[in-house]
Amino acid sequence: MDQQAIPAPTTMRIARWEFIALCAALMALNSLAIDIMLPALQQIGASLGVENENHRQYVIPAYILGFGFAQLFFGPLSDRFGRRPPLLAGLVIYVLASGAAAVAPTFETLLLCRFVQGIGAASTRVIAVSIVRDTFEGRRMAEVMSLIFMVFMAIPVIAPSIGQLVILFASWHFIFVAMAIGAILISTWVTLRLPETLHPQYRRPLTSQAIIGGFTTVLSNRVALCYALASTFAFAAMFGFINSAQQIYVGLYGVGELFPVIFACVAGMIAVSNFANARLVGRIGMRRLSQGALIALLSISLLWLLLSLRGPIPLPLFIAIFASAMVPFAMLGSNFNALAMEPLGAVAGTASSVLGFLQTFGGGLLGTIIGQAYNGTVTPLAAGFCLVSAGAFVAVLIAENGKLFQPHNAPVEPGGGFGE
């Protein structure tokens, strides 16, 4: 189904632009929960007695761990009960965990609250992708996902500034209050406007046999699994940067309160690139566009690493290189997601949960390793970008049987997927 007005099994209808905006808002809750924290890490560490500077980063992976694991549960639940009930339940968890984090007395308690907050946020990612797959197919799905990612990526542009603004006038606790308020507003929007996109005849029983069968379908599909792994590596690069961004910009380059501004400029490149991707994907195709972008990202990362090994990189050059890397990077996420989801429409909820788990948990774990390797230079980050870009390239080669830049793949095996 692919129409201007989105019909659904309920009596509600929603315009295409509002559908895209609502899906983007749901996914933006995740970006907000990560990026709004960055300016406050130093204040949180000082307030809760965290002496090791790298340990302050754990506020980010604690959230990502809960976010990654919980996706495995929300997918089957959404395939059984529909998209709306699990989504609303997850939003309630997100709001409650945000409120609890605002009054956390210790760093360990804060990390626990962040883990639970990630559990609630998992519903938004799984179900946003599922309802897009319920409603669109092929290149249209990739175009819609690109538009969603474009709006979604506007959050990293403004989130650090919101965090910086909060800690200028109040303590870091009020950052979590802001997140709770945002989630309440989006929950209201979902309740009033989001239709149920899963038709009753497509609901799957919530039994161990059905769940295992759905997981098997996803994990045995070469194209879906390999593109999910490629997306995992791409997300690892971003998580690695997010974990160490505050230390690089503030600690290494000493930009101080300009940190949110510089971060916003680089994040803005991702939003612009996602808009370009939405315009180009229908003409060039998901495979050609994403594979070319991956090769560009690998080349830029290698140049970055070589320059960093020669000596300190000046701030203007670092920003130029990193912004250049973000242009092809932005063309990977939405296209890789669409390519992974395309052959799995019959189990969209379960597929979204498995692929989301691989991307966020695997990407978060690798990103944490990259972030913890920070040593006062940008070399560990550059090396991390090189390694994960190479890993993504290998995964894409396996998915495509070694043949890149093909406009589509015909079915090559049972469960092997189909082309754009």
C-alpha cells in the first residue's frame, strides 16, 4: 500500500506528510535521548562523583544496551497485538524512566534509569520501521525512510544546544524532565492520529514456535542479514563519535560553549545528505547509491587515519574531514535499512526487532569500544571509522555475491530476498 492518504484497518486516515513527520518524531526520541546528554556529561560526572573521564561516557551505552535488547521483544509483540498498543506501552516506560533519572541519587542509579529508558525507546524504533514497511515497498520505502531520517537527523542539530541551554540555567536533572515532556507530547500525537497499520490477517501468534520461526526467517535471509550487519558497522562509527565527541571538541580542541554549534553544523550535513538521498534514490536505486556512498566513506576514513598518524589535526581540518565523511554516511542508514527489510514484509515487526537489535546493540557495543579507546587524539576514532567501514564493505559484498552497483538482484535462493 503506497498512497497519499494512509488508510489502515482502523477508521483513522493520516496524510502522508503527517505520517512521515510522526514516524520521524518517534525515532527522534532516541536521538534526543543520546545527543541532549553530551554537553552535560562533565556536569553529571562532577555531580555524581565520577572521577574517570571516560567512565562518564557510560551514560550513552547504558541507554543503547536497553534499547538494543528490548527490540527483540517489541517486534513479536507488535506482530501479535498490532503496532499501537506496544508503542504506547514503550512510550509510558520512556516517560517514567526519564522522570526517575531526573532524581537519581547515584551514578549507578542513573545508569539503571538510562537502561530502562532505552527499553521504552526500543518500541519507537521497531514500530516506526514496521509501520513504514506495512505501508510502502521498494524504492518508495527507501524514499520515505530517507525523509524520516532527514527529519530525525534534525534532532542532533538542536539536541546538544537544548542540553547546553538547560545546564546554563538549571542542573543536568532538568534535561531528563525535558525528555519526559517531549515523550508525553509525542504519545498524545500517537494516540490521536496514528492508525493501526497491521491488518488483522497478518497478525502472528505469540508462541515460541512462531517467534523462533520469525527469527529464523530473518537470520537465514542472506541479503537481509548482511545489510543489517553493514548497517551495524555504520552505526558503530556514529556511536563511537558520539561517545567521544565531548572529549574531542571540548577537551582536545577547547571549543567550550561552541561545542553544540559545531556539533549542529556537522549533524546538519547528515540532514542535508538524507534529503538528497530521498531525491536521488528513486532515480539511482538503493544499491547503487548506498554502495557508492560506502566506498566514499571508506576512502575518506582512510585519508583521515593517515593524516592523524602524521600528527595533530587542526580543528578546521578535522571538521572538514568529518563533515565530508557524514555526507556519504547519511546515505547508508535509510538505504541499508530498506534493503534489509524489503524481503521480510511477512514478518515486519519481528524483522525490525532483530535487525534493530543487531544495529543498535552491536553498533553500540562497537561504538563503546571506539569511544573508550580515546587517548587525547583523534587517531582511535579515525581507526574505528576505517575498521567499521571495511566491515560494512565486506558484508555488502557477501550480500551481493561480490557484484556491486547492480540495479536489482533477482531471487537467487529460497528466502534470499528480492531486488528494488
